[in-house]
Amino acid sequence: MNATGFKLPPGSWELVEATPHIDPDAMVRWVEARVRAKTEAEEKGWSQALFCKKAEMAPSTFTQWWKAQYKGDFDRITGLVLQFLDKLSALREEAIKAPADPGFVEIPTAKAVFSAFTAAMSLGSMALVTLAAGMGKTMAAREFQKRFPRVAIATMRPTIRTPERAIREVAYAYGIETPGYQEMIRQLKGRFGKDRDHALLIVDEAQFLGDEAVNEIRMLRDNHQVGVVLVGNEEIYGRYTSGDGLAIQAQIRRRISWRLKRMENSAEDIAMILDAWGIADAGMRDLAGRIARKPGRIGTMVETLKLAHVMAAGNGRELVADDIRAAWTNRSDGGDRL
């Protein structure tokens, strides 16, 4: 059994004792090639037949060479094996060199989100933030939380619609876990009373909450002057921006002092992300920019770039435009051409 979990055939990579009739330097190369081939194959779970297929070498030739029985140009076969092993090593190095995800980049859209967060936190008011999927609202929230100690993020789910479930998620965001609801409320109020100055609660995926649940969170803000930001999709933006609607929606709507809605990343957003990834080629930037205009926005672009880098490393080269096209075709299942 090897690291990959595959069981190799018994003795398939056994270093049989043999002495080919070759000069001393060629002997050193042969010993090195056999040891490296054995190590590489066993790590990958390759049989000799699969190794030969990958190396584009006839199995019979390789077997005779392995056992020191080859009658042809022995050192030439050793050279081919070493050349293949060197290629595998180079591919590993390229994979290591592939740029890591630069992580959070403070693009203009993120700065606009930060402004909404800061306003709600400073004023103890409510804000409403809506960005299209993939534009980075969750990443911006997490970065803002890193920078300010009194920021908590409560992430909602489709199964959380009722006031009790919503408040319980808020309590979890503050590290409060107790089965009794009243005790949980007591501890939460104590936390707000202690940290209310410049404190902020970010409610992510807020569109999953019913009006009653949002109103319960609004009451926390009213009673404790804690800033609250509802982060979600267009549905919640319309619910608490339009003049129409239920009385409970109007009650929430009039407390929102800052609204932000953006459905596309700006050209500057895209350019800054590509700069962070170290992509300077105009053709590649154009391709990536087109991907960033599709559903999923810069999130989709970044995931495509990650896959493109893997593809480039697999081909033993630096990233090129064809890698980005191939990655996009793979991710879109060929259904959406650039």
C-alpha cells in the first residue's frame, strides 16, 4: 500500500540485483534512474505498465532495461527514463510556483461595503447591503471583522426564518450557546450592554429571514444601539427599500440609514484583482474580465484562474490565455463560450 491508497502488484518495483555490462558512469545513472522510478511510481500508485504508458516507452524495453537484460543502447534508455522523471519533477515545481490566491483585495466595491459597515457601527443604526453573487460581500464582511474587534457575523440559512431561530444564530455569533431561550436572551443583552459602543452585527444572507425575524433583530438594535447591517440579495433590498409593503416592513425600512446596491463589479475592481494575481498580459486580462461580467462575477473569475493555473502547471508552463479558456470551458461545461 502506498500514499495514494492503491495496492501495487507484488514485486512490480522490486530492485532486482543485476549488473549490466556498461561503463561505470552509465552504471551510476542506471542505479539513480531505477531508484527514482521506483520512488515516483510507488508514491503515485503506478504499475510498471502505467509508468511506461506515461513515459511513452515500450513495456518490453523498459522491463529488459530494469532487469539489466536490454541488448540495445542501454544508456539511451536510461537517459529517456531520467528525462521523464525530470519532467515530473519540473511539473511539481511549477505547481508549487503557481501563484497562491492573494486573498482579500480592497477593491472599490469592498470600500463601499466598508463605508456602509462603518456608518452603521458609528451611528448605531441599520444599513442594507446588496451585491450580486460573487462580488465579494461575504469576504468583505470577514475582513471588516478582522479589523474591528466588536464586529460579529451571523450567517442565515433557508431553514432559519423564525425570530427564535434568527436570534439563536445571532447569539452563536457572539459565542453564546445555551439551550434555554430566555437565558440566551439575557446573556445576549448583557453582551450588547457591555460592547454597544461601536459594536456591529452583520447579518449575512439576510434574505432567508422572514419579516418577523428581521424585526426581532431590529428590536435588538433599538434597545441596545448596536449597529446592524442586513447583507443579502435583491429580494431583501426591494423588501426594505420600496415604499409599498406591510406595516412591519415599513417599521424596519425607516430605521435603515444607509443603502448600498451594486450588481456588477467595476472595471477598477477587476483590474485590481488581476493585478493581485500578477496577470499583466492584455489578452489574458481581457478574457478574465469577460468572465467577471458573467454570473458569479469576480468570484467566478478567481475560481477560473485557480483552475487555469493548475492546468498550466500540468503542462509544465506558465499561465497562458489558452489555459484560461480551457478552465472556463471546463467550469461552464462547454455551454457558455467566451
